[in-house]
Amino acid sequence: MKKLLTRRQFLRSGALVAAGATIAACAPQAAPPAEPSSAEPTPADAAPEAEAPQASEPSAAAATQVRLSVWADVQDAAVYDNMVKAFQATQDNISVVTEQYAGDYYSKVMANFAGGDAADVLYYQGWKWQAFAEDKVLISLDDFVNADNLQAKWVDNDNYKNTTEWKGVKYMTPSDVGSLVIYYNRDLFDKRGVPYPKEGWTWEDFQAYIEKLSFEEDGIQYYGWAQGAGWNGAYARVVNFMRRNGYVEWDQIVEPTKALWDHPDVISALQFCVYDTIAKGWSPSPEVIQGGGVGVDTGRVAMVLEGPWFMPRLWGDLSTLAKETGGINYDVAEPPIGTVDLNFNFGHVHGHCITATSKQQAAGWELIKFILADEGQQIIAQGGRMCGHPDNIDKIWAPLASETYNFKNTAAFSNGMREGATPVILGQGSTFDVYGGGPLQVLWDKLVGLQATAAEAVPAANQELQTALDEYWAARS
């Protein structure tokens, strides 16, 4: 959704339901492509038509039935069909019904809450569930986690905490994740005599590579960079570059009170990655990508920052160039660094929450435990999603993914989750989030459309973001 609901709008959209919890409507988008998961998030990922709820064995009336929402993507439908079948094979007491919500996933979740018909276990992206928790339509998982001593499933770093906890309470599981890495076309690097990106390459290397990798040959334009992989990108895709020297554009990541965007590191990152690359023909412009995109998957772009969900476009039966070459001769690298030797990419975390209205919370937790266990994580990896814990990325996901998608540097993904950053987290009533909205969308439109340079646009955006934060906090007082 472009804008999260205000508290009054949220409460007005559905009747309050008794049972010790406030049940109303809630808010918020995708991942892997995700986002999305999440799970993240490119507009090119189309959602299939919604399927009727699928009940898996056992069908005995005595079995406790758990309703599980599934992200609206063909890939996720297959993952959770296999997940439920495997879970059913381990026991006879719980029957799981999957519900896949086509179109605007979060609008359907919200409508179900408003109608008093929310599923027992809901899938979320890590920046989208906080408003729901605030209105007590989701429950804390802490008692379940502590009773089963499963704290180790949650990685002890700020990014995982930011995206799975609210006010120090666990609400979401890290079921699958997606770190952003630099995908690069080895053939274009070889053609231009540019060294492949490697660990420790710098912001200055990155800038020089993009310019050298942008050229025209036989009437075809090649680009060193795609600001968005066939779309127009967003804040979450640039945060690594903005923070390369350790500067952070907010006073705090979770519920900031001050916008601090008017800084040389922020302005220079946006100016180069968005404005300059488009203005100088080093990145496809909105006009070029209109109607399908010109990305790394087409063989005409040397580099892009994307998540693991991007790989099927590059290699295999579903890749853009599958018929000609089997795909793109590519590999991945961690994003370039500035003066601080850390990876500040956005580490997407996606997972499951249990609803307050559910009468099957204990059974829902049993399903969640299975998803987090090695067998469940193996199914996630086999379905193309990345395991939730960095150790399982290395142990389970990496061997499958590198063979299936023909690349080598799997450590770039696990390292990205060990070090990754969160752009921003806000609760109910915010006009923007990690993928834009409100003042962020206005800023992006100006930069992508070459209407204003970053030096011109960022100060105004900072004021607008501060106003949005002030209004956010005023509504909570």
C-alpha cells in the first residue's frame, strides 16, 4: 500500500472483537519478489490468480485445522504446498489449509481482519507487520520461543531484531530472507577489460566501473548499472551507498524522530546512483525500461543490486536468455564499501506471525516450528527462497542455489545477512516505508525523472520527511 492507515482508519475499518485482543484492520507489499519474500519486491513479479484454500491430509474431523496465508507468487505456492505435505507426514493431529492472496496481498489480509476472518498464521515482510502488532491483532511469540528454547533461530544482530521485534517483543519468525548483492555480467566485464568486483572493492571502484562498462556497440546501448532491475528502484536499493561511510540518515532506525538526509554522503549516493547514471546514459532511464525493462537478465546491463529472487531471470528455464545461451554468465559480489568496512545492504527478513483471534495458536506454533527446523528450511531452499538463518544459507541453500543458478559466490548472500542493515521501521500511521511512499516517492520521482539534482531535491525532502515524522509522533501523543 502507498500509505499505511492512520490509527483511526485502522480501527474504523473493522469491528472490535472480544477475546482479550483488539481486532480490527491493518496495513501494508512484497518480497521476494523480498521483497519479497519478501519475499522483495520487484514490480515485474506478477501474482497469480488466487486459488481456493487447499486442505492437506489428514482430513479427519478430529484434526485441529490451521489456516496459513501464502505470499501471492507462484514460487511461494509451490514452497508451501510441499511444506504442508511434509508437515502433515510428521503428525496426525493438525491439518493445514493454505490461502494464497492474489493482487494486493496486504489488502486481503486487512480485509480478513476487518471481517473477523483472519488466518491463524500470516506471512509478512519484516517491515510490514508492526502496525498490526500495535493494534494487538498479532500475539507475542516470546512464550513459545522460550518454552521450546528456540532463541537461536533469531539471529542476534540489529537487522533481525529490527524486523522481527517490536518494543523488545518477538512477533515474526525469520522464515526466509533475502540479502541484496551486486549481480554482474562477467562477459561484459571481460569485453571491457574491467576486473570483477571482489570483497573490499570500493565506492570509487564502483563508480569507475559503471562508466567504463557503459558503451554502444553495433547500434546497441549497454549500461554499466541498472538503478532498478527493469524498474525504477527505491530507497531500500540505495541505502547501502548512502551509509557507506557509517553515516545514518535517521537519528534511529526504529521509529526515528529526526530526518537527517541533508548530508554529503546521502546526497552524493543519490546523485550518482540515481540521477547521474540516468542522465549520462549509464543506467536505463524510465523511458528505456518502460514495457519490460532492460536489466542484467537481457545481457545489456553489467551490474545491478538485487536479492536472491532475481536469479531465475538470469539462469535456467525461466531466464530471459534461456533459449539462446541458457542464461547470463554472471556472478555476485557484496556491495562496495566506503570508509567503513561493513556491508550496509538491506537484509530482507520475511516470516510468520500468529493472529490474536486464532483459536489454534499452539497448533500454529507447531507448524511454525517445522518451518524453522532444518527440514522446513530445506523445503524453502528447494523452492528457491533463501533460508532464514545465515548458517542455513551456507549449509542448506548455497549448494542448491549455486548449482541450480550457475554462480559461485554464495557467501555474499550469507555475509549480507550477518552484517545487513535496515532502512527504517515505523508503526501505524506512517506515510512511507523502506520502499517509498510519501516524501520518499516525491524525492525519487524528482531524481529518476531528472527534474532536480540530489543537492536540490534532498534538502526539501528532508524537511518533508521531518514533517511526516512530526505528524507520526503527534498522532501518538
